[in-house]
Amino acid sequence: MKKALFIILVCLLFTTFSQAQNKTGFGFKGGVNYNANGDYFESIGSNAEHPDRNIGYHFGIFAKLGGKIFIKPELVYTSTKSDYSTGTFEMQKLDAPVLLGLRFLKMFNVFAGPSFQYILDTEFEGVNIDDIKNDFTVGLNFGVGVSFNRVGIDLRYERGFSDNEASFINNNITPAAESRIDTRPDQLILSLSFIL
């Protein structure tokens, strides 16, 4: 059911993108993420370990509809990494933010909106993690941007709403125990975009 909803959302976004070309703009974007996934629990009942933040990356497509007040749906591939004392957790996902924005002083804007996320793959130091509570989650994006004709730069914060954990057996500790990582994103995202 979740995968079907995500596929429908992607189809709606592409329909919006094709219609947007005649209105205000369709384009490409990419950039870096300064991120940390959630706390790591080495075993049930253990204290939480907070991750070190790392640089990740993203790239995707977007549409911008409207003038002073605009809607900006996006479809973005994101790769993140978080370091813990016992290893590194990597995650790849598709993000589909739907942002509502306000343009002011001709070149500046502020925006916010939900981000629908579909987790494609997770790995903890060579261990593929299959037992993720939810592949489909929801978060919040908000930020500021500046536009120079067709080129835009924006800085945003993203935080996941949905509680979501990845569970796996950690053989790096003795005795081996079930470990958990909260996979909700907590990141700053810097993007460069170009409207066609």
C-alpha cells in the first residue's frame, strides 16, 4: 500500500512538472547535506549514542508554480551517512517535498512544507539492513532562498516526523545483540538549482 501511494505521488509530481513548463518553471537541482541520522542503541536498554554529522549529497528535479506566492514540488535522490563509535550508517532515499513559498524583494524567498520520503537502501558497516519499520515516512522542510534569473540557491532544514527505526543484529559487540538506529533525518541542505 505504501509503495503504491508513493508511485501515485511520483506520477502526480511528473504531471505537475510537465504542466509547469508553460507557467513558471521546471528545473534541476543538486547540492550537499550536513546530516545526522537518529540515535543509535547498541542493545535493548542501552544508552543512546548521538551520531557525528557528515556531508552527504542530493540531486533531482523540481517545478515552480506561481509568482509572489508559489508552490514548489520536488523529486530528489538523497544519500546520507552518519558515524557512530561502532560503525557508519548509510542511507539512500527518494524525497518528494511539496513546498509553499513567498517571494520578497524580487530575489529572496522563504518556504516550508512536508517532505514525503521513501527509503531505498540502508547499510551499517557492511551489513544490509532489511528490517526498517517504515520505508515510507513524512518530514518537514523549511528554509530561505535567493534567485538570480534562472539560478537559485537555498538553505533548508529537514526533520523527520515519523518515528522510524532500523533493527539489526550487531556482531561487532560481545555477545551479539539486536541494535537499533532511529532513521529520521535531521539535516541542513544547501542546494543549487537551475530553471530551464
